[in-house]
Amino acid sequence: MAIPQPADPTIKKSVTLRRSVAEEVETRTGPRGFSHFVDQAVEYGLALLKAQEIVEDHESRVAPLTGADLEEARRAWHGG
């Protein structure tokens, strides 16, 4: 049985967003869900950047990914 870990501490930051984006997020989440939505969006963006870095590292050390490599990755990503 895994030992529960304490919640990751939070930190307050000030960010600037376009009004239209902020309004759409708040419309979808309500005012109390805004920070959670932004946190998830940033986490997703970081995951994409890390994946891009992995691909770029592989391509610089080995060779560019082929179409077959990309198709295999798509199947694995979608569980097929």
C-alpha cells in the first residue's frame, strides 16, 4: 500500500492573461476553479515541452524519427 504524500504546496503568482481568455476560463470553471484550471494547463504545457525535448534529444543523437516511429508512438499513446 502506497504511503499518501502530502499535497504539493502551492505558491501564489501573478500572471497576465488576455481578458477574453480569462473570461472564458472563468465561465467554464467558475471563479473558484480558475487556479486549478490554469495549474492543469501549465502542467500539460510542460509535459508537451518535455516530450519535445525527448524527441529533439533522440533525433540529435540517433536520427530523425521516421513515419513508422511516429505511427508506433501514436498507437502506443492511444493504447492500440
